[in-house]
Amino acid sequence: MMENRQLTVDDYLAMFRRRIKMILIPTILAPLAGFGASYLFQPKYTSRATVLVEEPTLPEGAIPQDISNRVATVEQRVLTAEGLRPLIENLKLGQGSSAGAKMSEIRQNIAIQPMPAIPLPVAGGERRAQVPGFYLDYTAANAHEAQNVCAGLVDLILQENLK
């Protein structure tokens, strides 16, 4: 039968020597595997713009258009080849690839989402109100490109809305 005795430093060193492989192998391999995996995945940068929409003043008898329908219409006009070509030329994005490929890349990496309802304090508690606006997100492999394209798309949307 084994006695319960006080463990000494020599006992701990003997345990360490017996388990050295189980300690060192994961300690060395885990950081190396993480470092190697970081090269497999490309970084993605997302630029977000918040666009607030003012309600238009319409003459009496005019039918008001829903903001989401208006945004969808403007988005379709901006994402056409004629709408995106000036943006690609101004930012010099078509270098090394065709302008058509860059247009399809922009169309794939853009996301337009309505702003969520926010809580507003009122006398009887809280009331959720819909803020008239939307978020425009653009994702790219380069942070500078993501920011410039997002700003350019917002400008195009605002110009199209003024038309």
C-alpha cells in the first residue's frame, strides 16, 4: 500500500520529466499552427456609412413613397454600369483587372440595411421609433479601398437621390 507523504521538489521534477512530451509538444505546436493559419485567411475590412434620410415635403394629394422603396430604387440606379463606371475611374480601381470584374466585386461586397428602431424615452415608459435612414457597408481586402469605395457609393446615392 502507498503511503501519503509530503511531495518534494525531486518528486515534482520526476513528474515533469515523465510528462515533458505532453507539455512541450502542444506548447510549441499550438502557436505555430495559429501563426500558419493566419496566413491562410485574407483580412477583410468593412467600412460603414450611416445615411439619414429626410422626409420629403410633398404637395397635397401626392402619394408618399416608403423610404425602403426609395432607397432600393436609388440603389438599383447607382449599381448599374453607368453609375459605377465614374467611381471606378475616379478611384483608379480598374487597374490590373477589367472594369466589369470590379463592378461585380462592388455589387457583391455592398450591403444596405435599414437602421434599427431605437428606444425613445416618453412619459409612460419607452417607445421604439424608426429612424429614417440606412447603413451602407462595403467590404474589401484593403482598408483604404473599403473606405474610399464606401464614401464614393454614398456620394453616388446622394447625387442620384437629388435627381
